[in-house]
Amino acid sequence: MERLSRRIEDKAVLRLIRRYLVAGIMDGGVVMERYEGTPQGGPLSPLLANVLLDEVDRELEVRGHRFVRYADDCNVYVRSHNAGERVLKGLRKRYDRLHLKVNEAKTAVAPATGRKFLGYELWHSTGIGSSVRSLERRSKPSSNAFGK
């Protein structure tokens, strides 16, 4: 909230965001208290990630790194594996200071080709395209009531 108040002057907006952050979550029809974080998949999650991670973006820019970030998903492109390890170590420290957790299952130092990002992959031969998993999901019929 302190970081948000640096950017947002409207007290009513800050109150609304605080209420959203401290509201309980429903799990299996039962309301449970939340003690930290932003509800994953909630409407404010990408906005708050952008506000919080803006300073990380600025640090990456100052260091001359090429990167792409959408909400809390980020890829940083460097020339060597050692450089990747160094950058990842620095990002982990920065995320710790921001009280954020790195998703180790999705985190890797690896070549850009073949890595999935937002449903896409970079390929040596043809450039960019949908990941195999995204294509498989698109080809399956939807199970919602409207058939969409």
C-alpha cells in the first residue's frame, strides 16, 4: 500500500484497493481469511504486479538488459548461461526485498528458443509461434454452458 500511495493520490482509490486486498477468499463455498498477497487471477493482480515490478524494470533497463514482462511473468535475455545465473541471482534478491516469491517451477536459465512465454515460443527456424500446449488447448471443445 505504501508503494501505491507514492503513485496514487486519491484516498478513495487507495481505500478500495486495501479493502480488496484484505477481503477473504471463497474456497469451496467457504469464505476464508487471507493474510498476504494478491488473489491470483483477480482483476487487480496484473495492475498491482505492474506497479510493484516497475522498479525492477527500471533496474533491468539501467543495466542494459533486454527483457519482456507481462504482469508477473518475465523473461530476461542475456548472451551466456553465466550472465543468466548472475541476473537471476540479482532478481531473487530484489524480489526478496519486495516480499515476492519466485515460482521455481517456472524459473530457469535457458536459451530463449523453446521456452514458453504467455502461450508462445521462439523457434530457430520460423521465429515465433504458439506453443504446442496452447495449440492443444485451442483445439479442444470448451466445456462451458455456452459452447465457447
